[in-house]
Amino acid sequence: MSEIRINAISVENYRSFKDRQEFVFPEASYKKPVAIVGYNNCGKTNLLNAILYGLQVNFVSKDTFSQDDFHNRNMDNIPFIQLHATSTRERKFDGDKYACLTGYHRLSMFIDGEEIEGSKIESLNGLAQIQGWDGAPKDDINYEAFGATRYFNIFYINFHKIKEEINTNKTSWGNLRSFLAKHIKKIVDSDVPMNDKKAVFEEEVQASTDKVLEDSELNRFISLIKKNYSSNLRNDDCSVSFGLPNYHDIFLKMLFKVGLNGDVENQVPISHFGDGYISMFVMAVVQSISEFNDNDKCLFLFEEPESFLHENHQEYFYKTVLCGLAENDHQVIYTTHSDKMIDPFDTKGLIRLEINENNQTVKKYNSLDDFDVISEDEVTGEPINYSKYNEFIKTIEPNLNKILFSKKVILVEGPNDVLVYKYAIKQKVLEFIAIDDTIGNKERYADTFMNFENIAIVCHHGKATANYLIELCKHFQVDYFVINDWDFEADELSIDAISGFLTLDLLKEDAIYTESDKKAMITTNYNLIKNAGLDKIHFNIKKLESVIGYDSNDKSSLAIWELLNTNGFSFDENLFPKSLEIFLGLKDDTQEEVVVDNNDLPF
């Protein structure tokens, strides 16, 4: 039985990675897949490629890397990749040597000025200490790691290139690229009963070919080729034949055909189907690999498996294939943009990446610990659990994608708040860029500012669920800003009056609380302030409608929209505080306007 498992990886100076980022993966007892999430261009593929290099699934040589692989294309930023794995010790095909990937595998690169002189993966055994790498004795070098990858079941599938992944033909260099081709070749090469029949197979194939070609026009055409080729070679007595590839390559030239709805007479090559159907076929192949290697523990690496799949099939793929593989002791690591491809009730298998203000990939979430927060009434485990199922259905399920895949999240009470603040943000952005002549279409820039900056607006539908969403944002390290109704008139109760109390118990002893008939509302507002932080929260006093001057009790979105678009409508800090401008990046912490680099904008 062979087994391979990744325990950890560190990446530095590789493409979008600058400062060293260290990632740990759950132990084998955690039978769930591991998802790498984040918005576009945050480094998910770079992390997956670093794993492929560390294990030498992607072979590392002098020509592997170029200047593009150095962070900011600066040759002083020498890429660093270090992976720790655990594996069994497998006997190689020749029977005299062994393959073992247990230990540390580090990218070693040699630079001469602006030239890459060489690149290789150096391996130390599992007993070696990282601190002693540079001066490690020869006894610590893991010679059994060289060329070891092929002796373990490691499968990488890029679902963006799904048709290439079912193409079993060799490249022009004679290499196999697809996971399917590599697996078929491995089966053919190692199948003893099948290879014992090789000579008989070749004789029968040749006899059948000769019989079909006998007295045929094709055979006459081949004879003419032989005659002319011999003449071109100065009457060399060459032989020319036309037939099937050699024994081992025959099985790579074969192709899968499918007849839907029981049609066995008109089967169609699988490559002729749409990408969604091919993805589902690849699902079946992956499941079959797992069942075929039932005594082995494999490593599966997937690039966005939700590609080309309807969301219901995405969820099916996650629950049936990804979870199924993990439950059968295989390690599964994949990138995704879909909230249907993760389990929000279990976050140990989640790695969240982000690009920081310096345009570097940073690890925002990678925790193997249980979520542990003390709220007023309970100590919870995971941030999403069945005791909060009602809140989950109302606020998390429809917004999980926005929360996980956004750089920042604005939490507002309801739909009318979304309407008003989208309008207000657009107006603020227009005001901010008014004198910037580098932006051609200012209206479109303002309209898409939130999209471009990857800022989402999420309805929390109430103060209790607002606290819940704040906990979740903190857990996933997503930057947030909360907007709520204060529900008191300014002269009835001020924010400053309660925010200064160190604890809720001290507040409850004060006359502000004891003499009020709205104790529950005071408690809720206090908890929100303490949970969010004063710089992360804004209250509309008494409520949103009061601030924008909408006097009707009918919370009609149409009427509010018409109000916003009247010539006389304007808003001030009572609706749009300076702290929100800072959160949006329109001002810095000193409240100075930020200079925006518009070089990448299409406007």
C-alpha cells in the first residue's frame, strides 16, 4: 500500500508571494477536502503550483523558471518553496532501490546576475531539522526522494482545461500531460497478466491488419510510398508499413466513447461533448481511480473543479466526489470560487488568500483549531453551527460567497440600506474622482468601484444576526464595516453615553439602563459596539429613513429611490461617516484623500 500526504508548505518570493507565507494541512484523521479560496489573482493557482513543484509533479530543472516567477519580476527576489510530506517507502520497479517522499523538499535556485544558472528540489529526510538545512550532513539528504513522485498516486487535474485532461496522446516531445494518460500508462506498464499476452496480441493485430489490407487500394498506395521513398533515398531498400502504434502506445491512442440513454450503436467520443458533460465524465474517472487504488492513499489536486458545472452539480461534485475521496483516506486539495464547493459548518479545511495593499499574496485564514468565541450566552465551537441554523439560513447561506470571496464587507440592516448606500458610495466616489482627468468614464468608474475593489454589501437583517456576521468576518479575517439603525432619538440616548462603559454589567448598574423601558435595545446596541469596535460601526439616528429625510412609514424602495434622485437630495456625515470613507479606501487614517492608481482600470 502506498501513501502520500502533504503536511505543510512555505512560499516566499514566488510570483504573487513576497513575504514568507506558511500553510498547514489537517492530519489524516480529518476526513474532509481542503479548499483554497480567494478572489481572482489572489494567488490560489500559485500556491497549487508551489505544491506541484515541491513534490516534483511539475519537474524542476534549469529551464523551469523565468523572470516572471520572481516576485515583481525582480531577480533579487529568489523564489523559496519548502514542502513537508509524509509517505510510505516504496520499492522501485528495478527492485533494488526505494522511493520515499517523507521529509522536507526545498527549491534551490542558483542565480548569476540576471541569469538562472540552475534550479532543483533538494530533499532532507524526516529526521532533519529545518534550522540546520544549509549545513545538513549527507546522512540527512533523502536520496530516495529523487524520482520518487512516479511511485505514488498523485493526480493533478486542471478543470479549466478539461478537454486536455481527457486527451491521452503524447505531446510532440513524447511526454504525457493529462492525469488520465499517466494513469492508463501506469496500469498498462504494471499489469503483469496483460504484458504476458503482449507477443500474442502483437501477432494477432499484425495478422488482422495484413488481412484487411490484402488486395486493397490502401495497400497499393502504401507500396507506391515505399517505392518513391526508396528512390529518394538513392535506392535504399527501406521498409514502410502502415499500422497501429507500438504495444504500450496503443492504449494511449484509444479513446472513450459514450452512448447516452442506452444507445450502444451510435457512441460518440467523449471529447465531442460539452465541457459540462466532460467534467462529469472526469468525476467518474476520479471516482474510479479511488476505487481502483483501494489499498492506496492518493493525493488529488484540483484546479477549480466547479468550472462548467451548474451550481447543483457543483454541490453534488463536492459532496459525492471531493468528500467521498477524503472519507476514503485520500488527501484532496483544490482551488475554488464557489460556496457550493465548501462546507461552511467546518472551516478546518479552508485556506483563504488575499492580495494586500502591497500587491502581495497573504494568508488570511488557515486554522486547524476550533473556532472559540465567548458571547453573552454561550461558548461556541465553529462559527456556523446548528444552534445558529436560523441565522445561517437568513444571513449566511445567501451571502457566504460574498463574505468568503470579498476583500471587505459592508454589513447593513436591510434592502433599503443596500439601495441607499450603493447610491451614496457612488456619489462619494464621483466626488472623489471629480478632478482626476486620468479617468475617462467617471460614471462607470464610480458604478463599478465596489466590484473593482472587491467590496461586498451584505444584509444582516437585524442586530442579533449582525453580531453573528461580525463573528464570522473576524473568524475568516475579512475586513468589515457595520451599519445599523440606533433606534433611539439623539436626545433620548447617545452613542457616547453607553460606549464608554467597560462592561455590560457596569452599564446595567447605571441609571441609563435601570430607568429605561428599552433595556433589551440598549443591551443589543452595546454588544454591537463592543463586538464591532467604534471605528467599524456606524449608527443611523434614529433610523435610516430619519437620516435621509424620508417621512413616510411606508418603507417603499421605489419611493426612497425617487427621493435619492431628486435634485434637492444630499447627505452628510450623519449618513456617511469619515470612518466609512476610510474603510472604502477613499481616505487614509489621517483622513487625507488617497491617490488612486488607475493604470489598470479600463475606463
